[in-house]
Amino acid sequence: MGILVHEDFRFIVQGITGREALNFTRECLNYGSKIIGGVTPGRGGREVYGVKVYDTVREITEQTRVDGSVITVPYQFAPDAAFEAIEAGIKEIIIITEGIQRKSAVEIIEFARQHGARVIGPNCLGVITPGVCRFGSLGGPADDCKRAFGAGCVGVMSRSGGMTTEISNALTLSGLGISTSVSIGGDPVVGSSYSDLMPLFEADEQTKAVVIYSEPGGPMEAQLAQWSKDNNSRLPIVAFVSGRFMDDMPGVSFGHAGTVVHRKVDSPAEKIRAMRAAGIAVADEIGDIPKLVKERIEAKGG
Amino acid sequence: MAMFIRIDLKEDAIAEAGAAAKLIEVCPVKIFAAGADDKSVSIIDDNVDECTLCDLCMEASPKGVKVVKLYEE
Amino acid sequence: MRFYEYESKKILAKYGIPFPKGGVAKTAEEAKNLAADLGGKVVVKAMVLTSSLTDRGTVREANGPDEAAKATEELLALKVGALTPVSVLVEEQVEVERELALQVTYDGVAKLPVMIASDVPRKNLDDVADDTPDRVKRRHFSTLHPMRAQTFRCKELVRSLGLGGSDLNRMTQVVSKLADAMLEYDLTVAEINALGQTKDGKFIALDVNMDMEEEGRFRQGALLEEFGIPMTETRGVRGEPTPMEREAQAIDADDPRGLISPFVEFDGNMGLVIGAGGGSLTIFDAVTRHGGKPANYAAIGGNPSVKKAQRLAKLVLSKEGVDKIAVMSNVVSNTRADLVARGVIKGVLELGLEPKEVITIFRCPGAWEADAFKILEKYGVDYCDRSVSLSEAAKRAVAKVQG
Ligand code: SF4
């Protein structure tokens, strides 16, 4: 099963004629995803790899059911594009665009909440349920994507798009495989945090464990630790925290915009402490993750 | 200049298919520029190694353009 | 991007939030003159960036111009982290009856902006909230409505702090204006860490602190120009960027395709071309864990052009004492391994060096790796695929550098 997407998930790409969008549109189609239209204002009437391009989202939603949209427009236009998709009734929105103003990101998330839509990102790559649907640019070329994301029992959530693939790949090589991998985005404020998506994994029978990749900065790990304490989850969680070298460098950002550490609770050391205290396993080396997941699943009697 | 990619053009095929403008438009890394007249294109050498191998030029003019990977030769 | 307090106060001025009279002095002499003009007691504040948003270094009280000059001399000689103060802010000392604290920022959990007020001033509000949660009040607000349509939220916050009568209305205005300022100027935090109330009931911002999101630089050109802040001024707490870091910024600015930033220079001898965002953090950790001494941190992401990767490789190799680089990445999906391979090899060759000598390892599996492997084979560069973990690859590269 997996989460967020399904066999018949139909989505559109906003900003489909851009350089990156062209790339991943082709790769999603090769993967077998159902891209049923694209939008670039002023380019309506064209076709991209057999996908029709429209000027507005409504031209598509008025003819057919659209489950999701991938937004890749330049940051200045991203809020408008997201509002357009949400108001047209689309419920799953992935925002790949980087560098969106914090205020705009919050506007989009607020607007989505009011309309019962969900936002993943900004500054993310999207979602893959192996063999079922690829929704976004996660995983690269279709063939690579199939290699890195094999079907299995582990849910992955990552603040880094690249590390989503790296970790999914390691889990696939280990034989555990992936239920759904979600690149949740590297910005300080993103639409869906770990604990927002945990209930979905909890409800998914295929998922037997969850792996999260985390970074310095932000409250998301503390929030997950709290969630973990409050909900007696059936799922073991294994975390990896990168950027430990930044523990000595408060106030500095190295990775994503979200990585700057302003407060004690934002630091890798403190995140590790909080998560371990909540019963979350934290891997010291990235290569240790599959082994830890196996141990934890066994411990839970899976 | 270019070490990794070579673009082979057949001028008459491009002109015949009227593909010049299309080539300039589709290439995401601006390898094609306007040629001597509006029926032909020139190659911007400095951009050739940026080629993303997206094939859009070859789709636009299957007979007129060939993208060669020099590292495969 | 951090603002100095005198700049933050210029933002307050735009919204009509009062603050003490004063000015900026770069020398003791200037401070003396300022103090003389202001008359009476003054406060002298060191203008320096610190890692903590709230603690901005040192403050001295001075009675008259001579004391102000002496205080300035002391403050300008301070060493705060990697930095020394650029100037001092000399302000009149305002008599107040009480002080409060006020902050607007984003709450990443609620995904909303939030206004926070406390009757404990001049402290880090997070610490106050940890120690005495009942003395810190919060109210979320909306980014979808202008402040004039949600002044009631400011009012509710102020009421929850126990204020009534004209105090309530006056402070509500301050909160609402501060929130306006945050939204308008891409601030991540706008804080009046000491909001004084004078005998006649007026509020005055004594201690102010603002931080703008880094991306705001591109959108707030007019403000930065007004403040005389050049685009290249980084305002990092690590101090001014090195020439190499500046060059990396220039390379990034020249070409919008992909990113090679952040780029940070370190003391080691191992050049790193690594990526992307999260991968870089993980790889840097792995390199240091295995005993490597990085010469730099560099994240390649967003599918950089060949030219960008080429210039990055050249830049890293231009550093004194660096004659080997490691090109490592997580499994890439957007950034293309073949374009990175083209770029770094081209860069190395342009320096007249041998790719197979200089590149200790190329571990960049993923998008277009088959093409990348062909390129690397042609030039004899040692590479590995995804079956080699990042930690393993880092270990191999470190071993080669250390010979
Ligand atoms: S393959 Fe794509 S990038 Fe290369 S020349 Fe043709 S259109 Fe341009």
C-alpha cells in the first residue's frame, strides 16, 4: 500500500516546461506515473513528452480528476501556483522550488490547511511508493529510481532529498525495502513534518518501521520525540542526525536554510539526546541504519 | 573546446524541415543560436559540454542533428 | 542575515515604534561628541554579531562624554567570538517604570507566525519559557491576513500578559507594528528584548534584535541599500569570508544553474567536492570521523552546470597545500553524476593536472551514473558505486590523502 499515493494516483506538473521539470516529467512517465497534464502560463497548447500543457490548472481539473500537483516554478511564482492548485481542489501538493520566502511558505501551508489539502515541501523532491507511484523528482532517472527504491517494509522521511535516496538505496540493498519514501524538504518551515506523517505510516499495514534522516536546526525532531512518547506507536523508529560537526558552530548554516542552530534544542547533540530518551534508535554511522532497523523490527516481534 | 560532446549538424536537413527556430527553442542549455539566415543554426561551442542529452534537438530534427558522446568513442 | 541594533531600530522607525535617541560611533571621539549632544547619562552598546540572537555582546552605562569615550575604547577592543565590534551605539538613558519583552517569529511546529510576550525582559525568551513557562505568553497569527484584520490577536496576547486600560491599547499597537515589520522585511525574528514603559505610560524599545532570512537579501535590496550594506557583506558569526569563500560566492552568482554553496574554507589539506545539502553534512562528518582534515566544505546541489563544477574543482585545488580532492555524494537524483564528472575532470585538466592523480575517489552514484562511469574510466579516475557506503568512501579517500 504505502502512504500518500496509490496505483491510480493522477497528478499534474506546474512549471512543466522548465529544465528540471522536463527531466523529471520524462522520468516519472518512464517510471509509470500518471501525469495527466502540465501547466506553464503562456505555453498552453504544447506538449511535453506526450503530456499536454495548459495555461491554467482549472483547465485540467474541470475535465478530469487530479489527485496531486508538483510545483517547480521559480520561487517568486510559487505561492500563486500553489494557491491555484489548492483552490482548484487538488489535495496533495509537492513543492520542489527552493528559496521560497518563509512568509510565503507559511501562507501556502495555511491556505492548504483551510482547504483540506496537504503540502509536502518546499525545497523537497517528492514521494515514491516503489512500483506504485513516483510523485515528484525523487530518485532521478526511472531506472536508477527502480534500483534505489525497492518495495519493502520501511517508511523513510528525510529533510534532505539526496539522503532520501541514499538511505532508501541502502535499505533496498539490505533486503528490507521501502514502503514509501518521502522527501519532506529542507526549509525551516515545511508543510509536513515527521510527526505529521507518522499517523499515515502507522495506518499502513505494509510499513513495519520508519527511518528518519535529520539535520541541525528546527524543532521537528523534538516534536517527533514528543509524538513518540505520546502515541504508543507499533512502529520502531531509527534516526540518523547529520552535521554533528556543527555542534561547535552555533549560528552557522551549512546545509539547507533550515540547518542554522539558534537554540540549544536545535543542535544535533540535543536532538540525539531527546530522540534516544523517547526510545528512538539513533545511528552513529549512516551505514548502520539497515542493521538497526532489522534489530528493532525483531525486537518488536515483527 | 568541448571534450565530452559533439553536435553534428546537417544544414540542408534542418533547412528542409524548417527546424532552426525549434532547435533554438528546445535546447535547455542554449547550444543552438541563430545561423546565417533563419533557416540555419550555429553552435555555441562554449555550451556544448553542458548538453544534458535530453534528445529534444534530435526529436525536433531527427535528420538534421546528431549528438555524439565523445567518451563513448 | 543579522542586523546590528542600530539597523533594527531604523526598521522600528519606519513603523513609528519609539526608541531612545542616539547614534553610531566608530571611535571614542565620535562617542564623546554624541554623548555631549545627548546630555546626561548614556548607554554605550558594542555592535557585534554573536552566535546567540539575544546576547549581542556588551553594554556599558556612562555618565557624561568622558565616560562614554572610555567605555567606547574598551568595547571596541573586545573580542567576541571571531569578531571585534564594528562600532558602538550611544543612546540616551531612558527612565522607565517597568520592562517587558516582545518577540515575533515563526513556529515551525504550528507552521504559523507567533507573537510572544513576557514580563521577564533582557533574557533569552526560550530560556525564560523553559524555566518559568507561565511568564511567557504566545499567540499565533496568520500570514494570509493583513495585521489590521488581526489586531485582535495582538490584543489577546497583551491581555493574557495582564495589561488593561490604556496600557493594553498602547502595547497592542506595538505588537501589531512589530509583526508587520517581520512580515514585510522577511525577518525570521523581530524582538524587543527590553520594551520599557515610561512614567507617562508610553512604550519605548530599549533593546532590539532582528534577523532576516538569508534569501531575503535578494528581495530586500532597497532596504540593504538604504542601510548601506553591500550584497557581498555576509554577516557571518565566523567573521568576514576568506578570499576563497568570496570566489565561491562569485562562481555561484555567475550562473544560476545549480548551487555550490555554502562554501566554507577550513585549515585541512583534503579538498572536498561534495553534495548535496544533506549529503555534504553526512560526508563531512564521515571524513572527520575517519581522521581526514577537510580544506573546505562545499555543497553541490540543484544540478549544477558543467562549468560550475569545473570552476569549483579548480577553486578547491587552488588552495595552498591541497593537491588532492575527493568527489563524493549521496545517491543523486537531480544533480547528474555525468555532468559533475565532466566538470571536475575539465577543471583538473585545465590546471594541467592529471585527473587520476588528483581525484582520490569519485563516489557519486545515481542519476546518469552509467555515463559518469564511462567518463571516469576514460580518464582512469578511481570511482565506486552505491554499494560502497559514504563512510567507506570517505575512509578510502582519507587514506589516499594521508598516503
Ligand atoms: S540533447 Fe538536449 S541539451 Fe543536448 S543539444 Fe540537444 S537539445 Fe540541447
